[in-house]
Amino acid sequence: MQTDALLNIPAFQARVSAGVKQYEHSAPALAAWLDNLYIQLGDDWRRIALWQVRLLDQLHAEGQWMQANLAQNTLYHWLDAMGLETAVVMIDH
């Protein structure tokens, strides 16, 4: 049985890649998280959670990237809400 994906994976990958470039200098922890998301997409896109899709949508609302400090804080809030470790994204690259 064939099912249609609800998510356009190539478009999502392109948005994640653009996010990495957007935040690599201004919010390196967020850029690292997005880079890991990009890798996860390549490994098995079916393991992407809805909250990750929603977060990316929130970061790039109405065609504009969220300001870096607010974007990184938003990531921390999402991770905390999901019960995930927030200290990991604080590592300075």
C-alpha cells in the first residue's frame, strides 16, 4: 500500500539547510541543532517529530527568519516542553 507523505521532505530539508546558514554565526547552538535535524532527515525522515516541524515553521514564519536570540530561546522552550535535554544545545562550537 502506498501512502502520500504529509511533509515535502526536499522542501523541509532546504528550509533546515537555510536555517543552518541563517543562524550559524548569530545562534550557533540553534544552527547545530538544525544541522543535526538535517542529518536525521537524511538518515530516516520518518523519525522527525511534529514538534520539530512546527518549530521550524515558527522560526521562519511568513517568510522571515526569527531574530537569533529569540529563535535560540524558542528552541530551548520547545526542548524543555518536550522533556528533552537543553544543556546539549548550549555547547559552543
